[in-house]
Amino acid sequence: MWLPFLFLPLLALATSGESPSRTQILAAGKAGDRPLLEKALQSGEPLQRRTAIRALGELPQPATDLLIDSARNDSDLLVRRHAIRLLSRSLEGEAWSTFLGECLGDDEALVRLAIVEELAVATPRTREIHTLLERAGKDAVHPVSRTAREALWPYHATVRSVRNQAEYADLSLKEISRHPLPEKGWHFQRDPQQALHLDECFNPDYDDSHWHHAAIGRPWQADGHQYEGVAWYRITFDAPARPEKAEVADLVFGAIDESAWIWLNGEYLGAHDIGVDGWNRTFGVDITAALQWGKPNQLTVRVAKPRGQHGGIWKPVHLEFLSR
Amino acid sequence: MPFYLSLLAWLLLLTPLKSEPWQRPYQGDSARGPDVIAYWNFHPDQPAHDSGPHAHHLEIRGEATRFVADERFGGALEIAPAQGEGEDHREGVAAPSSVVFPEALTLEMSVAPDEALGATAYLLDKKYLPGSDESAQAHKDLGWWLRKAGTGPFQYRMEVDLGFGESSEILRSDVFTLPPGEWSHLAFTYDGQGRGSFTLNGEWVGEGKLSGRTGASLASGPFKLIIGDRVGSVGHRFAGKIASVRISNGVVAIHPQKELLLKTTGSRSVFERMETPAALTLSLDNRMRRNLGAMKLYWKGEGDKGTLEVPPLAEAASWVAKLPIDTRLRPGSYHLTVELSGEGISQSLEIPYSVQARAVPHQMPVVLWDFIQPERWEEIARVGFTHAFLVTHGLGSPQTLKLDEKAILEGRQRLDRAWKAGLQGMVQVSVGRDKEFSAQYSRIDTEGNSYPNLNGNFPQARERARDLGDVLGSAFGDHPAMSGVLIDTEVRDSTRPSFHQVDIEAYGQPIPPEVANRPRGVTWRQLSNFPKDRVIEESHPLLAFYRWFWKEGDGWNRLHTETHRALKAKSHPRLWSWFDPATRVPSLYGSGGEVDVLGQWTYSYPDPLKISLAAEELAAMAAGRPGQAIMNMTQIIWYREQTAPKGSEPQSAWEREQPDADFITIAPDHLEAAFWLQLGHHLSGLMYHGYGSLSGATTGAYRGTHGESGQRLTRLIHEVLHPLAPTLRQIPEAKADVGLLQSFTSQMFAGRGSYGWGNGWGADAWIICRHAGLQPKIVYEEEVLAKGLEGYSVLVLAHCDVLTRPVVEALQAFQARGGVIIGDEFLSPAILPDLLLTSFDRDPRDPQRAKETMLAKADALSKELAPVYRPQVEASDRDLLIRRRSAGAGEYFFLTNDRRTFGDYVGHHQRVMEKGLPLKATVTLHREGGVLYDLVRRQPVALEASGGSVRFHAYLPGAGGGIYLWLPKAAGDLSVTAPTQALRSEKIELRLNRAEIDSSTVIPVTLTLRDPQGREAEGSGPYGMKGGEMTLPFNLAPNDLPGQWEVTVLDGLSGQTATATFELR
């Protein structure tokens, strides 16, 4: 109701040197007053510019030029993020992906993250977009690279140990027994193309006889694999019969450097993917439903080590049987 | 009749017979008559021989069993105690399975127990299986055993499990003492009409009545009859000697003497002052073995007396009378004297009873969420707890939905005793506790496999939930000391979508297969064609399902409501039902159904502010049901593994003393900080759990590892909470201008939400806001849709990845009118936030870094917000947490010092910063002028005014807090007026007045009413005086002391007192 009363003063303001107030900027968006918004984008106050960039999105005609300029040049990361978000609503095709590729060099990770999010949901997934996602998958900042990798990779769920399940959270679980997995007898295969999953190499029946023999409890470099990237481990182990009081079972990894995806008997159980801090974290996986008690079980672990001296399942793994 | 003849008659009546039949081996017809089913006297010549008419001879079952000679009975059976825990040999002697129990029967045996008699000792068993067993044999024959009871040494009760073919029933005796090494005669009679009776040495020790069992016979089962142990499997042998075991047809008179039993049988002996009607129950059982004519019963109490005509009583008949008592008496202990005369009989009885003072209004329950045994009742009352679980029952257990009369009587008597100790009782009940029932009406997955969680969509489940409430309400609901009923605690953690036909019918359409085993939602990234901006329609099929599932579809909210309604229909109006933990669900209204109170459990580590967040989340949930109150719990226990892992070095003294402790005591500074934080919220009560850790337990799961915590809580309750509680309960929340959206949609589509655990980025964002000086109210999407965002200036969107279109439109409208949105990197691209608050990864092994990060983010956020939003109160130090509530013109500020370091209790393990540090800060109120009062110290506080604001300096010890009241102008003097004269039993009114207080502001006062001897009268205590005036009615008692009475009122603002006197005549 107050917009008409503000409209005339806005015109005057747009031609003066005074920076418009936030209220005036909001009104200008409603009134379609591009000159005032343009002026507001020159404000020294980031909050004013953020309001202005948002108001630009309300103009009847897309202010693509202003948005592109802001996305490229504004000093405030939120203004740049907003500009990219708004441009994603109007730009399309090669021009858009080219523009995003340009912005992918932004210094601020949160801007790059917004770009990756836009790329991840873009349809159709063109070759250019795929390439941009692959590039972003190597981003030094984990949330950015993870988001890009997740867009290229279908397995996302985070692992949960029994102890982290909500229904056990308020109980004192008792360890009945633990059983170490063999440290030798594993099979290992690099996956630089990140494509082995397309062959369903996590399938229990998958033929891994041509893979390298490997051991765990030490990084893969100790076995001569001077390698950064994605690799796979497989082993078939004998699980003990279910102890009388055991109600639930965890598969506990001492540590994997640095990210891991776990399958047991072909069932995907989740990922331990928290970035560089994950290299030395012990984590558990609830395998109660997937474990075949007293029988052979096939375990597959995909490990990603984007960069660094060491990688792999470098600490022991054991089964832990628990009761309430 | 001459006096000496009357005396002689009495002597004859009252002198015990020198020897009762059961005190020596039975002979003649008593041993071999037609009514004897079996009689084993273990005579040394033929110890295994049945001396009765049916030759049910015995055989020894185990190596610890033997026949021995005995001076008194000639021979006896002796069973040695088990040599170790878990020893499970079959002992005792076995008689053939052909023993058949008649419809009415009498069981007898003499026993001389060993000192090592176990907690459960089988006297005789042919039933073997409990009634809960699914076997077809479970309801045949009977078992008779002793079970440890009471609190004294060698105290037991007898229990008999009777199998009627289709079902079983258990009868229990009263508690009695069974001295080791001495012969005692035990007997049980069953009349075939539902009534069972127990005697010890011929004395009646209780009876029970089974409804609906008239004319029902015991079914005959296949097992042998075992004396001295159970038929199989458990090993609850009777350790000691057994002699003279007889099974008879019909009810055999066991009582040693003729008597007229005059006794109180009522379930109440404690009454609330002015309670009406109030009566003691008296019963007269004619055990004289003759019919009695009419008699008179005189009764006399404090200032009251009367006469009752006792009608003629046939032999074995009973008569029950209600004797009214005067509850106008001043609170205290009294007794009623009863005298019975007539028919040559004269008996008297003194019946003690108590009158309890009525509670002053607006008290704050301090609930101990633990089952507490009577010996600790006075102890917990001294700490300041007002409520605890005091009564147990078998409701919801596999056996029965009924409570037997004895259980009800004992429960009510416990409530009486607890009330006298200053406590109110609570009980738990849950329709989900019966695993068999839950399995019968369970959830199922898409394959039809059962999931062990009761499915509330079954009508049978709802009916049972109703029955539970009805039975419990009928048993205890009218008792004034029964205050709280916890319904279905912790049942929703394990709920799951179910695919039974009843679920499909309840939903009204097919259930989406994607939700199978995913009660907490799906991942939007894995859904095809998901909108790029992550904005979905309200009608999205998965969202619609999850909203239905969590609000009504899993059935639990309805089940809570069914139990609640049935319970309340049978209960006094002050009884409250509650459900907890109520926010272990997504952010959607409805948790707990219609219960009166929602509760939540919270651990204070790593940051005590989690306790405040839990209260905020409870308030958000309760907002969906106007009138629903909230009580928030602080866990007294800490998980050892999360605070001081076993084996970690270095170790403090308690770790060396109790290395095996699994749960330890909350650090005293955390307990105190949590206390102050709680008071900042509009709560109806405080709850605590884990008394073992407060009381210094050195065994069990909960250990006392820090002695100061209990002392600290005691001091805080008595010095802070008690005087202020009536004020605190009447101060509403201030109208919120900052909100934090908890998005149900994001929880269901992006795995967000902490489900009441206070973990994760959503919780940390809220904590950061508090350190930034904001007071963010938790906002549900339902509130946004129903009420819009009118009144809010700032809205925080943390973990709001996916939103619905109407919510997005409301948020955009909010921004369009100038509202400020603070968003994180996860926010739906549809919303362009004004400010950015980025998440951080909390390393549980580095709480100091986490706190430093949060304080830095709070500082940055505060600075960024400054141009567009200014909180009404600000602190110069981000560790000083302030919460504001208001009532009329009065504004209440709650301060808590959150400055902490690691300390040396658990802090040396670097998991929890548990030690509070002192803090000095300046608090700025953006008010022009006004006056400020310290409500804890009862004194005004100097304010410094400048630039349109006023300031004061706060000096708080580690974990300390304060409560302040700001008023626009100084409050006038407090005055109290009373009538100059009053009469006993009269109702008078005291009037308190104070000028310059608006109609809504509440001010604490403490009133003391003393009689001429200086004793405090009912009505003394703390009050919250609203609107500057208060009228207090007082019922003077008929036995109050005449003379000059004094009324003193302590002013909670100034510490000054006002007095008035009146003359009682």
C-alpha cells in the first residue's frame, strides 16, 4: 500500500548522489525502478547491494547485464552468489555453462559451491557441464568437490554405526565380542576413470581375480601403489556364528584415508566422506541387516584419496557385536 | 453379666490355644480323611510316603535335597542353598502328575528357612509355566512360592499362580517376616468362588478376590507336583526345611482362635486440608465362628464424634463403614478412636490419619524422573524434588490389563506415605510395553515382515490404550498425591512406515514404496525430476505421506490421546499426563497427542545451551496445541564414553575409584548453568533424571562421581526456584521478533533435523544466535503457513535445503516488507538471504575450538545485523547469555554465565569444558529510564542512562545466573491488610497491595502466617503477585490457637517486609 507514495521520491533519489535505503530498494524492485537499483548496486554497504541484487530479480525485464557484472565484479560473495542464482533462472545453453565455467574460478568457495549446485541439477547434462563438474570435483575445498563428485556419483548415504542410531542413542550398548578382519588376502584395484562401479564391482559375484593382491592396516603406497585418486578393495571373510546375546553388529574401520564407500554382500551401506579430516577418524557401519552370520561375507570398499602422500584402509578393521 | 464373668469370657476368647492342629503332625482324619488330597509328613520310616488316602509317593530330584529327622514333626525335607549364583539344579521332591487340585482347596506346609533363602523360593509347583507363556500348558494347576518383599530382612510375601485353563491369575499375600531357622506354618485357601486367603502361623496375612472366577476350577496339567522347587528351568529352590505338607479339599479353618477383626481397610489415611468428602474406611470381619447380633460403634476424632449401628453379622461376614473426618483441622497428624461394643464384645482401635496443607498456587514441580524407594523419599524431598515415580503396577505387562485389589491398595498407601514425606507421585504406563501385544498388532514392511513396534492404526491397539488409561485412572486417579502419568515414553524412536491394510485404509490411498524403512525421509538428490530450486508443492506425494505419518499415520499420537482421555476421565483435575521425549520427532505439531505436558530429555554437554534449545523446541511443538504445557529435563547423568572415556589418561580421583562407571554425575557448573537457562523459559516444571549419580551411588549403572552437584542443586532449588517459582510460572514469553525455521520439508527431503538431540548444524546455528544476543524462537513451517511471519524482524534459515512453495512465498513476502533472512550455504536457491551464516564442522574431540568458532561467528553476525536489527537487550560479553520475557510493562531478564574452561573433573580429557569461570559484563537495555530490580537478591539495581539506553553491570560467578525485572517506573510500597478479628473455622481474606504496577506484571512475595506460638499456618509460602494486588483467602482451623496472629510479607523487589496482625478468638 505504501509503494505509490514511495515511487516519486525514488525517482528523485535515483538522480541524486545519496545511497538509497533498504526500504527504498525493496520498493524499487516492486516499482520496476532499475535506475535506483543500479545506483544501489554502487552502495558501499553489502547489505544494500544484496537487497538490490535480489530486487533486480523482480524486474519485469531480466537485468542480465547487471547480474553478470555483479557476479563477476562485486566484492561481496553473497551478491555474487545471488547474481549467479538469478542468472541461472534466465540464462541457458552454452552461454550459461560458459559463464558458470568462468565463475568457477571465483576465490570464494561458497560462490563455487552455488555454481556446482546449479551444474549438478542442470538438464540436460551436457558434455560441458560434465567437464565442469569433473573440474569442480578436484576443488581444494571439500564441500565443493564433494558436491561435484556426488553429482557424478550415485552413492551418497552417510554411514551410521549402531551407536549413532537414534533408537540406540539413549542406551548403553554392551560389546559382546569383536572379531578382526584379515589384514591380508584383500584384492585391490585403482579406478582413475571412476568407472568401476558401472561394472558393479561391489557385486559379490564380481570376478576380482585380475585385481592386485593387497593388505590393509597400511596405506596402499606401502604395496607400491604411488597413486592419488579412487581405488577399490574387496575381500570375502568368514563371519562367526551369532553370539547368544548379540543383537546388533557394527563393522568398525580404524581409519581410511580419506573417503570411503562401503558395500557388504552387495548392499550399499553408506559413505564416510567428511573431507581431509576423515583420514584419521575411526568410524562404524551398522551391518546388522546385511551380515550373514556364520557364513562367508563379501566386503567391498571404494576409497577416494584426491591428493596426498598416503591413501587406503591404513588401519585394521573389525566386527563388533553388541547388545543393549 | 457380672464383671468377673465378662472378664473370664474375654480371657477365654483372647487366650491362644496351647497347640493348634497344624503345630504337630496331622493324625486320623486330618491325615487320611476323605478331604485330604495328599499329606506328606516325611516320617523317618517312610519319608517319601504319602500318608493321605491316595498314595502320591515322592521321589527326590536333586543332590541338595534329603530327608532328615526333626524333633517337632518327626521328619522333614531339607534342601541346601545353591552354592553359587546361577546354579540351576532341579531340587525338591516330586509327586506324580496324577495329583488333582479340587475347586476349593487348602495348601499347608511348615517351613524353617535357611538364612540363604533366595528372593524367590518355590514352596510347591505343578504349573511350571507363567501365564505369559504361549504354550497351551501355561494355564493349568498352580504354583505357590515366596517372593522377597518389603525393605526389612527376611520379609516375604506368598504368591499363588492359579491356572484356569484359558488364563491364569496370581494372588498375593501381605508382606510378613519369616525368621530363618524357625518353624512357621504357611497356608493358602481358595474357596472356588474367586477368593483366596493367606495365613502365617494361623494369622491372616491377606487375601485377594478374582473377579469373574466364581465356580471356576483349576485345570489339570501334565507336570509332576514338586515340593521345594519349581517344576523346571529356573532353580528358585526353597533353601531350608519343609515339614507336614498337606493338600485338602475345601477351605480348612486355619485361624488359631475365634476373633472379631476390626481394622482399617481404606486406601487413604492422608487427606488434603478442606478435602471433601473425606473418610476413613473401617471393616469388621466376624471370625467368631458364630452369628453376631447388632452392636454399636462409637468413634471420636479431634473435636468430632459419632455413633454407628453395626447390623447383625453372620459368621464369616464382614461389615464396612466410612467414618468422616474433619479436614478443616490445621495440618498435622491426628487419630480417630473407635470403640465397638455389644454381643459381649468390646474392642477399640486407634486409626491415625494426617491432614496435609494445600499447596500455594503456581508451584513449580521439580520432578525426579526416577523410581524411588520409600527409604529415600525424605532425602529427595530435602533436595527439593517435589515429584517422583513412587508407584509401580503391572499395566501393560504381558500378563494382565487388570490391577488386583492388593496392588491398588498398596499403591495408594504408598502415595499416602509419600505425601506425608512431602512428595507427589507419578507413574508410567505404555500400551507399547507389552511385547506380545505389540507383536500381534505390529507394523509390517512391504514384504509383510513384522516390525516390533505397535501399530496404532489397529482398533485393538486404541482400545487397549483406552483401557490402560481407564484402569490406571480408576485405581489411582482420585488420589490427591497422584500428580503425573507418563504415557508411552520413548516409543517413537523406533517407529516405521507400515504397509498393513489398516495403514493403507487409514491413509486413504496406497503408501509410496519409497518410504519403506525410511521414517526420517528420503534424499532429494536421489529423486528424479526434483525441482532445481528445491521448492516443492505442498501436495508432493512424499511430503504428504510424511506429514500424515508423523502427525497421525504411525498412530502413536492417537494412542497417547486415547490413554490420556480415559485416564483424565477418572482422575482429579490437577493430575497431568505427559509424554517424553516429545521432540524426538521431526518439526511437526502433534507429538504427544492431547497429553497435558510435553517433556524432553537433554544432556548438557558439550554446551549447556542445549538445555535451553530443548526448551525452545518443546515450546515450538506445544504451540500446535494451545494450552499444552512443557517441562524440560536436565540429565543428571553423563555418558562416560562421551565425557571421560574409560582408560584415558590422566585420571582424576573418581576415575581411579570407579573405573567401571558407565554413567557419571553431571559437573556442578553444568548443572547450575542448565538451571539458570531453564528458568529463562516459560516452563511448568523442571525435570531431572539419574538420581543415583546425584546421591553418590557406587554401584549400578549410574554412579555418583561428583559430590558437589547434589549440594548445588539443593541450594539453587531452595534459594532461587522456590521463592520465585509462582512468579516464573506466571510470566509468559515475550513476543518473538527473531525466529529460526526448523523445516519439516528439509528434514524429510535432506535428512536434516536433530530429532531433539540438540546436535548438528541446525542446533549450533541456534547457539550462535544466542551468543550473538538474539533470542530466536523455533518456528515450524506450520506456523509460517498458519500465521505468516508478522511480528518477526529476523528469520534464521539453517539447514533449509528444501522448502514448499507457500513457505517460500511467505519468506519472500517477509523479505519484501523488510524482514532480514539469515541463511546458510544449504539454503534452497529460491531464497536469497540477506546475511550469510556458514556452517562449521564440530569436532567432538575439540569443544574449545567449536566454542571459539561459534563465538567468532556470533560476533560477526551481531556486527552484520547491527545496521538492520538491534536486540532489546545486549551484553558486552558474548559469554553472557540473556533471555527476555515480559508481562505487561514489566520485562524480565534472565542472565546465565557461559564462560567455561576444561576443569579437572572430566575436563582433562578435553571432551567437555565443564568448569565455569567468573564473568563481568555490562548489560544494556534499550529503554529510556526505568528501574531495575534483582529478583534473586531482592534489591534494586543501579542503572546508568545514556544515549536512550540504560546499563547495569553484572558480576557472575562461574555458571552463575541472575533474574532481573525492569519496570518503567519505581514500584510503590507493599502493604498487607487483615481483618482485626477472626473466629476459628472462619474464612478470612488477606489483601496485598502495591501501587504503580500494571495489571499484568508479576512480582514475587513471600508470605508467612504465624499463630501466637510462632508456628507457620497453611498458606505460608511464596506467591507471584500479579497486577499490584492480591487477595488471599485463608480457612482458619477449628483447632487453631486463639490469640494474636501475625502476617508478614517479604517483598521480592526490595527485601523489605510488611506486616499485619489479627486477633483469633
